Amino acid sequence: MKLYCCQEHVDMALDEVVYECETYPVLTLVPEENQLSTTCEYCRNVAIYLVGN
């Protein structure tokens, strides 16, 4: 499971990974060159973080 999220929704993404996968989430920054083309899973803002398991 991988979720792209903005600063505002990072807590929701972390909670979703814990709930769905029952494991610790891994939080990484989206590289600057990919930020403009990647949007948040919860809104239309630019994704800053990738949350996965």
C-alpha cells in the first residue's frame, strides 16, 4: 500500500496504513522533481509525503 499525501493529510494517511496493513508505516518525502505532478490522495494539493508499508 502506498499513499501520496500533503502536509495537511499526513496523519490520515499514516492512520490508514496502520489500520489496513496492521504494521508500522514508512514515511518518505516525495522528490522535488515529482512533487508538481503528484497530488494528495485526499485533496488536490501537491503531495509532499509517500506513506507506505
